[in-house]
Amino acid sequence: MITLRTVSKQYSSEVRIGPVDLEIPAGGVTALVGPNGAGKSTLLTMIGRLLGLDEGTIEVAGMDVSTTRSKDLAKVLSILRQENHVVTRLTVRQLVGFGRFPHSQGRLTAADEERISEAIDFLHLGELEGRYLDELSGGQRQRAYVAMVLAQDTEYVLLDEPLNNLDMKHSVHMMRHLRRAAEELGRTIVIVLHDINFAGRYADRICAVQGGRVLEHGPSAQIMTSEVLTRVFDTPVQVIDGPDGPLAVYY
Amino acid sequence: MSATIAAPRAPGRGRLLDPALLLGVAVVGLLLGASLFTGVYDIFGQDDGAQMFAITRIPRTIGLVLAGAAMAMSGLVMQLLTQNRFVEPTTTGTTEWAGLGLLVVMILAPQASILTKMTGAVVAAFVGTMVFFLFLRRVSLRSSLIVPIIGIMLGAVVGSLSTFLAVKTNMLQSLGVWFAGSFTSVLRGQYELLWIVALVGVAVFVVADRFTVAGLGEEIATTVGLHYGRIVLLGTALIAVATGVVTVVVGNLPFLGLIVPNIVSLIRGDDLRSNLPWVCLLGVGIVTVCDLVGRTIIMPFEVPVSLILGVVGAVVFVALLLRRRRHG
């Protein structure tokens, strides 16, 4: 379980987070949605201890992220940020191998190699594993990063807009991979999504953020209503019945 | 995990030892052999040939190995820590800071031992590199060419300050002598402290994986549980020691830390641990070739190795820039 208690943070002069109280249960996919500048990514970054808090506490699986040693947290929690500017020339397999760092401190054992192979296969990167990252397309590279955080083998996986820069097909594939990771590997996935319909379709729970506060949090079906979405996004949204569940229409 | 069982595959990291590396070692070994037997003094014909050999040729050759490997490794570590391919101790001002530290010690305590001078150079190199890194953190321009430009500017400012101090204290000539990187003065009794950089090399080898992870950026490093700040501090300390010691014993070796890691990365990718022997080897090879050229080109006189390195390095640097531009 991820627990936030009276968390607040002055991020910039425009963005102020909190106070936020939130409980994200273990298991399944939870999507953070909301308008630009609502503080979704900031919240995620704070849960992933990449950004400090001004007030309050955040606990992941009972560990306080501000006081627990980073090394110990790395076995429970992994986070992937939106922009990963890597100048290092690594192959896909080498990159995924660094996901094993918390367990092996860089000296990969046979068990680590197996985990790496599994993560690579899980994201269908087998044929690309020997390629250098700078030779891949944006979507392939994104998959390699996700394979890295899966290889880290943590119960909690936080992803900041992993669909960014992906086209329709790759977005759908990515969400399917993440769903499978939640279902087959039992991971708890918290993901920032821009597209509300991806959240409605693939997330078990949606947490709607606005103005640095959590406005609504609950099962996807409960959030995917015209009334709630109109309030969250501050623009008229109509939810209609689609072939695979509710669809938000706002065009 | 998935139903398909992963077939046993080759591990991701390159092998440490392979025939190519042995060949490389042999080639560099030949170069070092050439260095041992190149010089004006006839070590075979003269009575004290063996003595001269021990006093000058052996120390000089060891100096080439240690300084070449140290500067190439410093460049590599620095490139990982800044996530920028165009930095190294001479394009970030580290060398100039080391020179300033050396000068200040020479002014304050003219009779200071070489160890004291070295300490001054190392401390100044550390402070200067930290200043540069802190500045980079604030401006977040990691990916661009602005980074080495800022470094070169910073180095120029520090260098001017050194020149000013030297003019004021009548030390300009000593400064020039210290700075022109040359292995001429690497003699028995004067170069032994250079062995300190061998320790730096061992340390870099031990923490190689951490530096590679740090090279993926602060956020990825943190998410896999690495204490990023500590690694930067450690890396800076190692760079400062290597640069400080080499500056005091040999002088300025421009571009070496820049071209060597780039060439190795182009050919072998960036797995630091399996690349380190190559980086050391290529660093030693290039410095040795440049030194041999410097020693023979106007025989019986010598051209400082920094001059040859500067020419070679500049050409390779420009070539790398153009290549990078073409390949995005």
C-alpha cells in the first residue's frame, strides 16, 4: 500500500501540491489523471523519492520514503520518469541489466541474467537486445526503459507518462504490457496518464488530481462519469458507452 | 514469469579479456619498448648507459603509462558524471585550477616539497571541478555543446588569474615550464609520486558500475538505489587527484581524456567495466606515440608532448563533432 499523509510541496510559484491524503492499495493499475499543471507528475516523483516533501509523510509498503535508505527502497519501489536523456551508449540488454543493480550491485549473477532475459521477453525486446539505445525508435526505447524497471523486480512500479511520444499502436501495446505486469507478475503499478480514455480502459482505479489536490479517487467506473470528469478537467466532458466500456468525449 | 523459457543467451556485458585486447596490449608494449630505446644518449655504447637507462628511460616510460591511463580515465569518469561527451579535465578548467593551486603553493612556500605542491594542485582541482559541476546542476544544459564551452571559458578565466599572479610574483617562466606537458623531466627521484594515480585507476575499476549507473542520470541512479551525490563526490575526488598529480609531474595533456573515451565508445559502446582496459590502453598508446614524435621530430632537441597532443587532439575533436552532427 502507498500512503500519503498531509503531503505538501511548493513546487514552483505556480504549482503548489497539497495537502494530500491518499491511500493507493497494493495490486492492480492506478492511474493519476488531471489537467496540465495539476501536480500528477510531482506527486508521483515525490512517492518515488526523487523529490523531497515540504510537509507530511509518504509510506510505500510501510517504509517512509524520506527516511528509508535509498538502497532498501530500490528493492520495493522503482520509478521511471518521462524524459530519460541518456548519452551513454548501452545496448538494450545492458540497460535492462542495470535494473538488477539493487540486487547485485553491478556484478550480475546467473539468476540476474535470467531475470533480465525474462523482462526483455516480457516486453518483446528479444530481437533488439543487442542493439544500442541510440539506434532504436522512441517506442522501442520506451519499452527498454520499462523492461529495466520491471527487471528491478519491485512490488511497486511508478511510471510518469509512459505513453508520451508513442503512437496509437504502441500506446495500446504498452498499456497491455503494463496490465499483464500487474496481473501476471502481481506488481502494483501507478501511472500518470494524459489520455483519460486509456485510464478508463486499462486502470483499475483512477485518482483525479486538480490544483495540487486529490479531487476524486476510486474504481475507474466511478470516475468515468460526465459529472466527475467535467469537474476534474474544468471543461465539458460527456461519457458515452463505448464497445469496451465508458468513453469520454470532449472534442 | 512468461510461459516461454528464455534460451540461455550471452550476458550483456562484453568480456573483459579477448584476443583483440591482447593484441592491443602487444602493440602498446612495442611502443613502450620503442620509448625505452629512443633518445639521444647512446645507452649501449657509453659506459654509464645502463645507469642512464635506469635514471631517465625507465621512469619516462612508466610516466607515459601512468599519465596516459590516468588522464584517459579521468576524462571517461567526467563524461559519465556530466552526461556530456565533450568534457574532460582540460575542457572543464580542472587542469587550470590544478595549475593555480600549484602556483599558489609555489608563491606562498617556494621551498615546498613536491608533495605539498601536489596537494595544493589536487585541492584546487577538486574545488574547481565541484564549482563546475554545481554550475551545471543549476543550468541543466547537459546535452549541449554549451557545457564544454562554459568549461573552457571557466578554465580561461582561472588560467588568466594564474598568469596575472605569475606576472606579479615573477613566476611566469616557472609557470610556463610546469604547464607545457612534457615527459623530459620525468626522472628517477622526481616522478615516483606519479604512482599515486595507479591507485586512482584501481579505485575507478572497483566503482566502475556505479559510475556507469550515474551516467544514466540522477533519477535512474536514484531509482536503483544509488546515492548519486556521493558518487559525484567520489568521482570528482578521483579526477582531482589524477589531474593534480599529472599536472605537477608532467603538465598539461590536452584532449587526451576527450578523444580516448569517445573513440572507445564509438567502437565498443559504454559498458564501463569492460571498456576500462581499452581506455587505459588507448590513452597510453596515444600519449606514447605523441611523446615519441616529440622526441624524434627535431632531434637532438624535444618538442613538449602537449604540443603534439594538442594538434592530434584538436583534429580528432573536430572530426568527432562533425560525426556527431551528421548522426544526430
